[in-house]
Amino acid sequence: MTDIPLNDLGRGVEEHATEIRAAIEGVLTSGWYVHGARHGEFESALATFVGTRHAIGVASGTDALVLALRACAASGVVVTAANAGGYTSVAAHRAGLVPVYADVDPDTHLLDHDAVESVLDARDDVTAVVITHLYGRMADVEDLVSRCRPRGVRVVEDCAQSIGAVRRGRGAGAIGDLGTFSFYPTKNLGALGDGGAVTTDDDELAAKVTRLRQYGWSSKYVVTDMGGINSRLDELQAAILAVRLPHVRAWNTRRRDIIAAYAAAADDRLRVLPATGQEHTGHLAVAESADRDAMLDRLRGAGIGVDVHYPVPDHLQLAWTTDVSLPVTERLAGRVLSLPCFPQLTDAEVQRVCDVIAAPS
Ligand SMILES: *Cc1c(COP(=O)(O)O)cnc(C)c1O
């Protein structure tokens, strides 16, 4: 039997190969390769999709975080979780901010809002909180905003894993001061290369991000803002993303169905994190196991593609080691594993994963 991959990007391209080829051909013949008509159209479509006044294309999800932070927090501390892959820490350091970590909720794996509030109570140099909708599960951003806004602390939503999530009628990336998106190929909306975006309802923040993504220019060759970079979303990628955007909700539904099948099948040595309802995009099928490394070996032995998101919490990374202790984050890092999850998995493949996790040894 052939192995079942954790992800297979080729199948995703095949699904809309004709439209993608036509989009690429359209760019080739247009004569515009950066910030042309398709880029503008994609920005508008994304803003409508997310439910914000503005969406600004940038070169990656990490750049989106850097630019969002630079736009809303000139200095100080950014509070965030340490279990979300390190991207916010990379961005905070690049933006000249100091990341301070709060622990996560043991059930949802999302930032614990009470823990955030303790940090806000303990120090007066916090300028922003970054909340990651981890694995696709949309956090209660309204609650976080209600705790942060009275203190003048900005909230940035990292939506790299949560495009299309909706909670109480509001989209991920439309509730905090700014939302950031990645179109890295494995994301729920993937480019065929790198890409990202920043969303916001705030006209001034939008204008600032727009200046910062292109050298700090307010108009051509006129630099008004410090901290500008070159972070443009390519015209080719924008054209491809515009083809794929209308399919994101259906793909998210398929991902949730796959995770629901795993949750129903798994024996009690694996706890598959639930991914139900519009507030989850099913980005990753994550399970907890008390004997994780042995479980990984068994699954690999049965031909199932697996990975760990994420093995090293930010506060324990060699580059950034800090002496904070985050007991829940540390425990979960030793328990999580990810199962195959992408929309083009066949029913037969899903069933085979189910059979294996129902009786993993
Ligand atoms: C992928 C990802 C990013 C970074 O996006 P890039 O486009 O790879 O720079 C940031 N945050 C989260 C949660 C991600 O999953």
C-alpha cells in the first residue's frame, strides 16, 4: 500500500489546473508583474472575504506580522503564546519589540486570556498582544480586545492558519486592530510560492502598512516612514490566489470532516482536538498522545504521514532562550502530533488513517 502523505500540494493544483494556468498566462501577457490589476482585485476580494475595509498584500505571513506590529506598536513588549511555531517571535524581534510569553489553555491550546491579563497587570510596557488562531481554531478575540483596548494595548490576530473562520458572525482577522495572513503553499489558501496579507478596518493603520510594505513611501520615491521594507505580493501569486479564494470555505468544510472522522475513530490513547463549526478551518489535524514518540513511530510504520506542530516552544528555542516557565505549553509540546489533512485526501485514504488510529499497535 502506498503511504498516505501529511499533505500533497500537487493534488490541490490539479483540482483547478486549467484556471490556474489561465491566470498565469494572463499575467504573462499583461506586462505587469508587480502591483498590477490582479493584485488590486485580489486585495479587494480578500477584504470582502474577511469582512474588513482593507486588505494589503505583502510578501509573506511573517512580513505581515512584522508590518502589522510596526504599524501599531513602535516599541515595548508584545505578549503572545509560545506554542505557535515561533513566527510571532521572529516578527517581534525584527520589529524591535520584546516578546513576553503567556501560557495557553490546556483544552484549546490557545492563548489563555487570564494569563495575558496577568502580564498586563504586572507591567506597563506592553504595547500589543498577538493571538494566533492555532491549528485553525478561532480564538475569542472579542474577549481579548475587551481586556486590551481599555489599556491602549493593540490586538493583532495571526490568521495564517484560520482564513475563512467565522465566530459570532465575525471573520478571523476582522476583530482585532489588525489581522495577518500567510499564503505559504500549505496554508488553507496557498500560493505557489510565498505571500501574505494584512487586514484592518482602521484607515490610518492600513495607510501605514501600505507605506511600510514599500520602503516607507507615501508616494513614489518619497519616504515618510521609518521601518519600511520591500514586501510586495507578486502579481503572479495574486492571480493564483484570486482563483483559489472562492474555494476556501468548501475546502475548510472538507478539512473539518476529515478531522471529525479521525476524532470518531481514534482509540483513547489519542485525543484528536475537535474542529467543529465555522469557527474552525481544520488547518491541521492535531492529536494529543501521552506516549507521543512511540505513537509517531507506529503511525509512520503503518505508512501514515505525521509531523509535530510544534516541537520546541519559543521560550526554549536556542536563539531566544528565556527563563520563563510555561507548564501547559511545555507539556503539550511533548504530546502533540499531526495527522494527514488536506482537502483532496480521498475517502479511502481517510478511512485507512481511521483504521490505523482505531488500533494503532
Ligand atoms: C505559516 C505561519 C506564519 C508565517 O507565514 P510565512 O508566510 O511562512 O512567513 C505565521 N504564523 C503562523 C501561525 C503560521 O502558521
